[in-house]
Amino acid sequence: MTSVPPRRIGVLTGGGDCPGLNAVIRAVTKHALQAGLDVHGIEDGFLGLIEDRVRELRYDDVSGILKLGGTILGTSNKANPAKFATGYDANGAVVWEDVTERCFRTIERHGLEALVVIGGDGTMACAQPFAAAGIPIIGVPKTIDNDVIGTDLTFGFQSAVEVATEALDRVHSTAESHGRALVVEVMGRNAGWIALRAGVAGGADVILVPEIPFEIDRVVEQVEWRRSLGRRCTILCVAEGAAPVGGEQIVHALDPTSPDPVKLGGIGAWVAAQIDARSEVEARAVTLGHTQRGGSPVPGDRVLGTRFGAEATRLLLEGETGRMVAWVDGRVRDVPITDPAAGQRTIQADEPLLAAARACFTSFGDRPPAHLSEGKRGRGPQGLLR
């Protein structure tokens, strides 16, 4: 769908923060200013539209922010205008209201003629009523989870993988020193992309992802198999949404005021406890949590964010609306902004990286340890396995 190119645009960042948001804000703003547009930043995502917190963005406001983590505009994952928590009733239940009309009034008050919304699947869903109301809107997909349908890659993901990989590298030394199994729990919700990519990059011996229900006995077998080979440690990379066969995901907390109330976490500690109880190997667990979302973006996310932001502004200048910028088949493209509503992009059975990991004796907890032919162990000069 095309419309008249806007003269004044608003930009917001919704959902959880991640590295690379400022790169997109910078690219959107600079490209728009160069084209003669006025740019306004909406603070704290859609909450800024609900509460009328909008400010002009000038060249100086976005200079020097490329390398900064987080977002200069702030964000919120509790500000879905169509389902906004406004308080509690007499019974203590959350009161939900549709406050979309407030957002429309804010847009009108500031003369915004188009919006760039930067966020994940939740943010794209929040954008639907605005697109339906005829407001030109372009989405930019972000999330460390890399689970947005319509794009092969989201900015923020590469930085999260970098953090997780470094953590796996670091625990190797302490696990080796003490002869332990070290479990590193990473984020990802219902998608295992961070665990898979970081686990392969960090040489994890076991990778557990939500898409492949695991058997704890198979995990323990992998740990004991490595011990039988003389290996002093086993490294496990576990996605927060992973669950055993026939079991459920472990819920760390519930937030009734959030449209997405379930907060996953705790599977890493559970796996470590099971290894402790079922094997001769001592196990420890570490949860990376929000460290994966903080800090400066890696170069890949800075570049991707810049390309996405510039493309979003280009689309608006050409009168496009209802589109989401995407990375598809190695190129920046655009897809319908409704695509993410189809669900979450998860690891499929034919994912090449799964096969590559299995080829390197990595276990996903669903099969017995891979066979190692006798005489193929390759002993080093001290008699230890390489």
C-alpha cells in the first residue's frame, strides 16, 4: 500500500531493550532530516503515545549514539494500547482498557503523519490498529531472540550471541579446573536460536532448545560418556524455554500487568541438579539473564540496524505503509507488517546448524551419545584426549 510521503514522522522503540536500537534511531532520524522531514521521538514506546510524551529529534540528538546500548527514547513492554493495565478492581484483578484513542489524539496533537515502530512481534501487533486507521507505518524488527516471522535476522541477536559465547568460553576454564559440568542458561523464550548459535560457537557439548524436547537421561549419558573418555568437563548451553519430554517449561515469575505475563527461567539450575543427582560429575549452573540484552552492540548489529533504519525512512519517503523491513536471503527487503502475527520463528528440523552440531558430537538430549569408533580418540602427548 502506498500513500503521500509524510512531512513529520514519529519513531518509537517498544518491547524489551536490545543492542542496536540506537543505531536504528540514528539512521531513521538522519535519513529523514537529510530529506527535509521533521522527526519526533516517542518516549517509552507506545506508552509515550498514551501519555503524550513526544519530543523533537535533531541532528545533535542522534550523533554519537551508534555504539550505545539500550535506547535513548526508552521503551516499555507493558504498553499495548489495545490492552493497557489502568489499575485494579475491588477484587484485586487487573483492569484492562483499550486506550488507542489516546494515542490517536497524541499523534494528531503533534502533527505526526507517519510512524516508525521498532520492536519485536508484540510491537508489530500493537501497530496493527494504527495501520488499520490509515496512519502510514513502517516496522523495524528487533529482538535478541531472533524469532520474528518475516525476517531471517533481527538486530540485537548477534550481540546476545556474542555475550553468551563469551560466557561459555569463560566457564570452560573453571569447569576444566574442577572437573565439573557447567550449565549456562540463555534467553530466547520459545525459540532456541541464541542457545543453538552460541552453543555451537562456544563448543558446548550439550545444547537444549525448546524445539527439541529432551530426555534428562540422555543428557546425563552425554556427561558420563565424556567422563569415560577422560574429559575433565562438560559444557551445556540451555535455552530458558527448553523442557524435558512430557514436561513443561519452568516459569520463573508471572507479571499480571504485562500482556506477556509468563517469565521463563530456572531450567539451567534444574538440569544441573539432575546431573548432580544422577551422575558422578558435579554440576553448577549460571543464568546470563539480562546481561545478554545490555552493553554496546557488536559491529554486525550496528550495521544491520543502520541498514534497517535507512530502509524504513526510504519506504516512508516513497509513500509505502504497512510494511516491515526485513533481512531475507542475505538482503534487506520489506514484508507485510502483519507477518509477525503468524507466531514465532523457531528452529525447524531441517536447520543446517542442527546437523552440523550433531556431526561434532553435540547432544540435544534426544538421542544416545554419538558413537566414537575405538582407536579414533586421538590422544595427545600427555595421554589426554584432544
